[in-house]
Amino acid sequence: MTTTIEGRIAEELGVRERQVSAAVELLDGGSTVPFIARYRKEATEMLDDAQLRSLEERLRYLRELEERRESILESVRGQGKLTEELEAQLRAADSKARLEDIYLPFKPKRRTKAQIAREAGLEPLADGLLADPTTEPSAAAAAFVDAGAAEKGVADASAALEGARAILAERFSEDPDLIGELRERMWERGRLAAKVREGKEEQGAKFADYFDFSEDFTALPSHRILAMLRGEKEEVLDLTLEPEPAGEDAVQEGPSSYERSIAHRFGVRDEGRPADKWLAETVRWAWRTRVLVHLGIDLRTRLRTAAEDEAVRVFAANLRDLLLAAPAGTRATLGLDPGLRTGVKVAVIDATGKVAATDTVYPHAPHKRWEESLAKLAALAEGHGVELVAIGNGTASRETDKLAGELIAAKPELKLTKVMVSEAGASVYSASAFASRELPELDVSLRGAVSIARRLQDPLAELVKIDPKSIGVGQYQHDLSEVKLSRSLDAVVEDCVNGVGVDVNTASAPLLSRVSGIGSGLAENIVAHRDSNGPFKNRTELKDVARLGPKAFEQCAGFLRIRGGTDPLDASAVHPEAYPVVRGMVRTTGTDVTGIIGNSSALRALDPKDFVDDTFGLPTVTDILRELEKPGRDPRPAFRTAAFKEGVEKLSDLEPGLVLEGVVTNVAAFGAFVDVGVHQDGLVHVSAMSKTFVKDPRDVVKPGDIVKVRVLDVDEARKRISLTLRLDDEPEAGGGARRGGRDRRRGGEGREGGTENRGGGAPRQRQGSSKDGGGKGGGPRGGQKGGAKRRGGQSAAAPAPGNSEMAEALRRAGLA
């Protein structure tokens, strides 16, 4: 019995087929994942957004598989070779790889040696020798040599045997069951080896960890695979796929296990018969010239695909943490985009994110107009009621941070807080077409200061204006599939935006375009309608927007917020279609809508079952009650800042043993990068994250986390900082760290490679920073208590994003 696509997905997800069928019907009907997850729980029986994303991805893959299957069936049918048995095989293929294996013998291809040999009439010779090895090969081949055969390239017995061998080699290499078996064996037993090309040692120094390297396919982490593939692409490394464990080929006598499998499959045995040796040589030749080459291509693709999938997962997870970082909120902010010769670009943003003033100051060399710059900044801060100072973390950031520190000291009555903010993507935004429309009166350089200030106020609202790939919290992103990466990152942005909700009267077009059911064109129409007619007073007015039809309204209305409008429910996540349920609750409590919103005692006295009907089930009613208790709640954490240590401003200020507070800027498969305020991110290797085994660094820290770290080692020459989250790790004189009186040997990731730690048990806690800079976190996110104490040192925001890309993170950490 053939399993349906829905049935297969249900089995993979561990849910009922009717749940999958309902979700597929909704997706096909134009519903988005956020809408289905939030407002169609009854239909899918509570499938969450993660399950729905997996379902959506598998649905896409399996439908592509079905399209390819039908195409192949049509191709083979057109050749007149589609037997019932072959059709059954093709219909039973459960993956693209298996489907292509079966199709390979029938796939139109250029004329091969085997095809030429068949045209020369040599297939009976090949079949005869394989079926009856007692036949002497040369004697059998002589019967296929004559004057006419010479014109076909069969001039003598040797040429005839060569043609027969090509026919058998092609047959051996196109057996789908055999190829599938050998592929899996090579995946389980094989290794990827790398060697440096002669004379490339100096040019390819960043790949030094792979100059003489090999590791099992199944043990290779994503970042190592991508690093080696990049090294090969840059013509520094030569890569080899070894089918057997290291050293096994050297000591093995006779045919390899792969050759024995081929021989067994086709009944080739060495019994001393005349054709046995020729057949064994044919098997060996087929393995080395065809099967191994074919498997090598397949496994390279498999390695790259696995590495890309993991890298995309890491990028997406980091992006999610970055977008959902704590917003500073509606507080007037002074944005500083540091620079030396070109000056520090200044932008004052009011509480609503509008540009209130701009300027450029020149406090640093070669101008050195320090006092003048301080006076200008003080005047701007006083004149506009500034509360926060956002400082870009690029060139001259620490010098500018010192300027802000003096401003705070000189004007204590302003109660300013300075925060280091990542500039990642700011230049991309500044030069974008949207920035030109949004800030047409500002120079490109000043737009960067505006972006820095706004991303402190609300990271999500500002970062959605930038292509997610330019935000840069991934690893080897430029080596990844553009389609796969974009699809994954777009899904993350969509989930984050809809999870938080959007104020339709203040949101930019890029932010609105990420709302369920709204694309870029409709977002522009909403903004144009808002500009022409004033703020929306209720959700119903959205229907007046050009091209915003019933389906779009259904998809977007629940995620759009209207604060201070005519209906208080419009400021909540309650969907307009469910307003009758709320009216019923109002009647039951004997109050009005405003009296029930936020009224915990009244809401908790209600029995959700009393409001269930044919349209709205218990999950939706429960969600409504929860939303009414805390309407429009923001799922993002409270805003906090971390304080950089006073006097630690450059690499030479660091020394082993020093305990610092910093901000996680990026998380990779091999560890986390932490900004401790010295213009050079330090690396906490995965083996230095916990006292127990860590499989995924993101189980311990996320981008934007404030952490307490100890310096293990500083290499000024190579600009490398080695850090640990285990504060009891003590640095050793020769580098590395000592823990509990024993040496700890870490496989340094070096330049994007190295070894992984082994062990068991994922951590439940991590070292975190509390208000006084000590204490332990209470879980993966740290469980830190209270806000950061204001100190004289520099500060960094908890939501500080990653570097412009993983390469930049590696560069700053001295690893590239």
C-alpha cells in the first residue's frame, strides 16, 4: 500500500495524519505558518510553529520528489522500457537519491564506451563471460573480430574484451540496490582527508589546521566541512574521500570490501576458471573508475548538504535570538557612529524613533576637537531629553565610548546610560533604497547613526529593514545555498515579527511586509493609506487599504496592533473573528470590554468551556483568556546592559586570569564569540562552556547574552583571546587552563577547525553575570537577576548583535 505524502509526514513528525492534512489544506489555501499556529489550533489539533515549519519543509521536498518521479516515469515510458517491476521500484523510491539510482541506467546520456561497445555487438561477449567463467576470454573475444567489426572499433580480441569490460563496468555501477548499499557503507566507514597544495602554505595559512587532516564523515561538524571546501575552492587544499578507515587500505591484501560486494552481487568468484581473473579485474576497474567516482560525487553532495543544513540552522537560531533581543523601548537616544578622520556621526532619535537632530563631531585624531565635541553632545542631550547613548562597535568605538563616558561624568543630572551596539548591516541599510526614501534629507553616513540608535530602541523593528544575510550571525554564509538560506531566514523573521506583533500606526513598510498575509506591495499601501488618512482607529479600517482583501485581512489582523483606538481589543492579539467570544465573556462578568481587560480575578473566574462553540474550541478560548489578562504583551526579555571593565580597552590590557563581563556576539558550532570591550572578540571554545558535555553551544549561550568570562590566554601577535565560562578554570603558564588540579587539553579550533570535546549530559546551568557581576545563571539563558549596576566602565547592550558575518567574527577573534 502506498503511503500518502500526508501520511509520511505524520509518521515523521509523530502526529496524526488528519493533523497534517488540515495543515496542508490551510497552507495550500494561502494561510501562513504564524497564522495557523496562533489562530487555527483546533484545525491542526495544536501543531506548534516548529512542527508546522518542519511540515512545510517536508511537504515541499516530498512534492518535488513526486514531480521528479512523474517526470522519470514519463521519460522511461517514452523509451519503451517501463516494465511493471521497474514502475513499482520507481513508485516505492522514498528519496531523491534512491529515485535517481533507479533511473540512472535509463537516463539519457552522452555516448559512453559501453554504448559504443553494444552498438558494436559486444554485449553477448560480456554476458557470456559473466554467465560462464569457464570460457577462455581471448578465445571467446576472437569470435567477435572480423573485417566488419574493425570499422566499429573492434580490430582484435583485446579491443573486444575492452568493450565487454566497459559494458559490465557500466552495469555494475548502475545497479541501484548495490549503489545504495555501497553509498551507506562508505558514509559510515569513510573519511574526508585534506592536504595542502605544494607551495600554498604561506598563502593559505588560515587553513593551517587542515594541511594534513582527516576525519570520519559522520564525525565532521558543519564548520570543518565548509572550511575544507572553501580551502579547496581557494586552491589551497586538496580533498580526498577515503572509503575505508585510515590505514586500512595500506594493510589490506586483495580486493577491498567494496570490490567484494560488487563481485558477490554479480556472482564473480575466483575458482581458477579461465575467465575468473578477467572478471575480477573488471570488478576492480569498475570500482575504481566508475563506482568510487560516482559515490564520491554523491557523498560530497551529502557532506555539503549536511553542513549547509547545520550552518543554516545555526544562522537561523542566532538570527531569532538577535531579533527577539530586549528593546530599550521608547526612550530618546543619541546614536554615535564612530570614525577617526571622517569624524563621529551623531543622530538624536526621539522616543518614537523620529530623527530629532544630526551632527558630526571630530574628537579624535587627526582633528582632536575633544572639548568642542563634548559641548555639542551635551547640548544635544540636554535639548532633546536623551536617556540612552548608542555607540557603534566599529572603528574608533572605544575612543568614542570614552568620549561618552566623559559626557556622562560631566552631566550626571542627565542620568545617561551608554551602550555599545553592533554596526552589523548598518552600512547596508544606509545605502539601501528604503533608507533613501525614509531619510531622504540625510547623508548616507548620518543614516548609519540613525540606524544604530533605532536598533537599540527596538532591534526587531530596525533589523527587519536589512537583508537577514547582511546582519551576519552565521558561519560561512557565503558558501551556503542562497535559496536555502534565504528561505530559512525569511521564516525566522516572519515568526519573530508575528510573535511580537506590530503597531500598524508606527511600523515601517519593511516591518509591515513581514506580517502574516502582507507582502511588500501591500505594506507600502498600508503606509500610504496611513499617511493620507491619518492613523488607523480600528482594525476594520484596514479593509479600506487598496488590495487588502478578506484573505489578507484574515491573515494579518490578529498580528497588527492599534493602540488608543476605538476598540480596546485592537491593541491585543485577539483576532477580530473571535471578538464575539470576548463579548460573551463581557456579558458573563457584567462589565464592559475595558473592565475585563487586565482584570485577572474576573478572567480567572471564568470557565473556558462555557465559551466553546462550533467555531472556537478550548485552545482558542484559553488563548483569548490569557491574552486578555496581559493584552499585547511583548515576549521579549527586559532590557539590560553589561559593563565592560574599567581600564581594559585594548588587547594588551588583557592578561590570563582576568575575569570580565561581556556580551555574546555570535555562536558557532565550535563555541561562542564574546565582546569584552577590546576591539577583538574572544572565543569560548565549546569545551570551555560547562563542566559537563555540551553538544550545542546554543544550549549554553545565545547572541546578546551577558556573560562572565575568565581570560585563559592572550596571543597578541595573532590577535587571539581564549576565554572560558567556567570561572574556576585557571590559566597555565604555557597557555591552556587547569581545572581541579588536572590539565585540560582543548582541541583548539584554530582557524575555524579543531577537535570537539566528548562526554555526556548537556548543561543545565551556565556562569552568568548578576547585578554585582557574580552568581550563576539558572538555565540556558542564564537566569540573571536585576538590572546592571551603573559603573564607570564601558557598557554593552544585552541585545548586541553578531559581527557582519561569521568571517568577521573569526577575524575579530584572530581566527581568520
